[in-house]
Amino acid sequence: MATTNVTSSSLLKNVARYEDVKDAAKKTNEDMGKQEFLTLFTAQLQNQNPLEPVKNEAFVAQLAQFSQLEALTNMQTSLDSFVTSMSGERMLGSASLIGKKVAVTDTPTQLAAGGAIDASIDLPLGANGIQVSVFDSQGRLVRELTAGPQLPGTTPLTWDGKDTAGNNAPSGLYSLRATAVVNGQTETIPVSTLSTVRAISSNPSDGSVSVEVDGGKTLLLTDVKRVGI
């Protein structure tokens, strides 16, 4: 029976060749791909110890693990492409909002000449009374509105566009600020008004879509809860 004479020097040479192949693959690409894996796999087969060969089951297991990893990588690539395409579609779909009104909180709202501003405030616990102050773009008080007890829920309110003297306020940006007496305590309450959408933008880093309204405020599309004409 023929025998194979394996010396320690030949084994060291084989190991050195294997390490060189592995290092070359590592330098080529830090993330091992299909070509690097096959190169290492072939080198492993050629340079295994003939006295202690690797079992077939181990090779099959390595191939199966790499196949699963490659499938997950391809799936991730596909998902990234899908997210990118969906971001573009959301951008185009959101363009239809330009010129329409969306509900925003504590943001200056455009008053047209002779027009009015509709708003709303959320009162989960109701209120014993509310006061709404209207300020112009210079921060000057234009009008104060008051109302009595309010039931829990959303309270609509309207400023008719007139100042304290009953004259029509000039067109421009106006801010509405509200306070309410809740359980005997005076609290500042956010005011939601309808502002016109002026622009749509997309964040390339995460694909989120934002809307810009009157006054320059920008909010995420996902934060828009109400759209009006």
C-alpha cells in the first residue's frame, strides 16, 4: 500500500500559502464576498492536512452558512432600493399638498385682507375658561378673545381678522397664543391653525418628507394630522 510522506516543512509551507491567500482576500475587500469565500474555500481544500482531512459535513456547513449570508445581503440591498424608491414616490405624492392648508401648532398664520383665521385647541380635561391672544409679525398685541367653560375635547375657534377697535387688520402673518384655566390652574395651551404649504422637501439620509408652511416652519409629513382647502 502506498503511503504519503508529509513532513513538517511541507505542512508549514501549505499553512503559509493558506495565510497568504486569506490576507490577500482581506486586503481586497474588508467584507468577504463570494469571490473571496471561494478563494479561501479552494485554498482550504488544497492545503488541508491529508492525515486529518476536514469532514464533508464541515464543508457543507460552511457552504450553507455562506449561502444564507449572501441571501441576507441581497435581501438588504433590495430593501434599501425599495425604501429609496418609496421615498421618491412619497415626495411626488406630497407635491399635491402645495397650496393647500395643513394644521400646524404654534406657527404664524397668513391672514388675507378682510379674511379670518380658523384655529383649534385641545382640552383633554376641559377648561373653566380660555383666552386667546393675537399678535402680529412684530409681536404687538392685536386682539384678545375670551370664552367661558369648555367641555373636554377639541375646541374650535375663529379670529375674524379684526383688531381691538373693530377694524380689519392688515394682511400678514399673525400668531395665536392661548391660555386656559384647568382645575383652577392657568396653563398655556398649544393652538393649531391652518397654514398654507409652500414647499415639499425630502431628507436623503432617511427618506423622510417634510412640508414647509407660511412663516417658514417645517414639519414632517407624518406630523400632519389635518389637511384643508
